Amino acid sequence: MPKKLILILGILLVSIPNLNAQTVFGKYAGEFMAIGVGGRALGMGGAFTAIANDITAGYYNPAGLANLNYPQISLMHAEHFGNLVNYDYGSVAIPFGTDMTFGISAVRLGVDGIPDTREALEDRSQPGTVIYDIRNPNARINPAWIKEFSDQDWVFYLSFAKRHSENFYWGANVKIIRRDIAEFGATGIGFDVGALYTPIENLYVGANIQDVTTTLVAWSTGRNELVSPTAKVGAAYMLKILGGIVTPAVDLDVRFENRRSSAYGNLGPVSFDTHVGLEYTFKNLFSIRGGYNDVKQFTVGAGIKLPKLNIDYSFARFSYAELDRLPDTHRISLILTLEEPRFLREGI
């Protein structure tokens, strides 16, 4: 229970905006959009910028959606810190013509059932009277007056990708952000641009600039938060080993939020974080994965490919020496591919 209260208080302190109208660069303002999606990518520590070749590319690198030759649908659910934080993802992507793909994705991070005691202090000397000063010696909590509210963060991605040539793809996202906590709300809009390049056979290089124009999130209180751009670059190489394919991958995140000591490295306000991942796939039947992500966390995962359906699982553990270990995080995702001749991309 203390862990839940600490986490809820942290969310309130970060999420409830200052009542003074102002525009600021919000440190970690876009952090809920950086958690990651898909059991495959998360099992590899999020090192997916250069590999992105399925529907989750709409999140990691929109250019990768151009790899799709059939429509795909994906779903994922995860519960973080036990069952306190719910994290959900869903997406649809459809190839169009000979060289384009369109997609839409939605991500929700929510903490539900947060006790709201702001109107629950009762004056014991005058039953039925609400007071607001917790220091008042007559103040007591009336359980019947406690309400509940939710903290919800939503982001919707509208994606487009195009095959410019056989070895170069590009893409872009328009993303719409909605944040709600109690009676406060915020809306924002941002843009991502990405590219994939194959300079030589089996070597893949990718880049994705998130919030490229700096994303504005406007709160109902008048406070405006700006989400700084993040440049993600990655590389991956596919090797045929042990009857299957081994794919090592690495990503570098370059952020401009003044994270300093919380990042792997920094030059003043510019910080650098890495993701490292490895995947082994046997005859396109099953995969095992491992990785290390930007929050200094080891990840493992596995996947199985059934006819038209991919099932992927990832596992992560949060552990800090100064705190009790937080509950483990399990993520499972599904990708349904409408792999039928009538849905095949034109020209294939």
C-alpha cells in the first residue's frame, strides 16, 4: 500500500499543472509516450528503430510501415507496478497501392481509482461541515465523502509510410495527445518523421525524430507544456546462424530535456541513452530475445508465429538497492496479419 500511495502522489505532483498561465519546456512531459509497445520490441530493450518491419513501426519508426505487404492489426495490454498502472496499445495498418502504407495507433496509460479526499475533511465539532485545513484539530476524514478519479494519458498516431526505392523508405506521424487528471485536462499535437535505409544486404539503419517541431500540450488551466524533440538512431544486422537468424540491434536516443545524471551520458542539456537488443528466430517459427533499455533494465522475451498470428511476450524487472523491489512487468502482444491473396499489396 505505501508504494501505491507514493506513486499516486508522484503522479499528482507531476501531472497537475501550475494554475499560473505560462509556457514551459516540461522535463519528462512526454515520458508516457516513451514506454514502448509490442512484446517483440520490448523484449529487445526497445532497440527497434532500424528493425521496425511490422505494425509497431507506427510507434518506433513510421518509415517501417512501408515493409508491410498485408494489413495488420495489433493489441497489447500490460500492468505496471503490479496492477496499479494499466498500459494498453492497439493499432491497424493497411498497405495502399504499390508503395504506401497508412496506419492508426492508440496508446493509453492510466491509473484508475485514485482516492480524492479534497472534499472529504469533516469538522468533527460540526458534523456535516466540510473544511479544507488538514491542520485543524477538528478535521477528520469522512470515508463516505471520498470520491475517486483517474489519471489518463492518451496518444493517437496517424501514420504514413512510402517506399522511395528498394533500399530507402520514409514515413511520418501526426500524433494527438490527450491528458486528464481529475477535473484538469490537456490537449496537444505533435509530429514525427522517420527513415529506413539498407546500405548493404542484411544491414539496416534507421532514424526517427520524435516531436520534430516541438510538441505543445495545452492545459485547461492556461499552462502550456512543450515536449522537446528526441532523435532516435539505430542499426541492426541479420546473421544466419544455427539454422536461424540472429539480429543484434542498437539504438541511441538523443534528448534535449536537460536530464543530466539520469541519462547514460550528457553534454550539458543534451542527454544520450542507449537500447541494446538481440533476437534469434528459428525458421520463422519462434524467437527468443534479450535486451537492455534506457532505464538500465534487462529485458527478455519470446515469440511464436502461428498462421496469420504472432504472439510475443516480454518480461522486465524493476529493482533498486535503496527500495524494495517493485512488482515485475509482463507484457503480451498480438499481431494479426490478413495474409490472404485478396489483401496482398498491389504489384507484389
